[in-house]
Amino acid sequence: MKWIGVYLAGFIILVGGILAALWKLGILSNIDPTWIVIGVMIVLGIGIMLAVGQSGRKESIQIDRK
């Protein structure tokens, strides 16, 4: 479970780096802030889905009852 947090933190840092690069290049100044927020939310949603999808297989625990 803790690897999901590490994956998500890395993904958020990646998105932040991409946004910083686009801001430095002046590309974000031509885009409405509402669309920037919508795009960031979509990308973070994809990151959450990827983190959960790669979290490992689900196993059932069997308890022996006497």
C-alpha cells in the first residue's frame, strides 16, 4: 500500500515539472486558467488510476475455523 504513495508523489512531481516547463516557455500564458485546472485534474486522475492499477494483485486471506 505504501508504494502507491511513492508512485503518486513521483507522478505529482512529474506533472509539476511539466507545468513549470510550460510556464517558463510562456505556453501557459495563452491558455485560460480554467482549462489548466481541468487538465491538471484529468492528469492526476489518470495518475491515481495507474497507481492503484499497479499496486499489486489482490489476495484473499483464508481463516481456518475449528
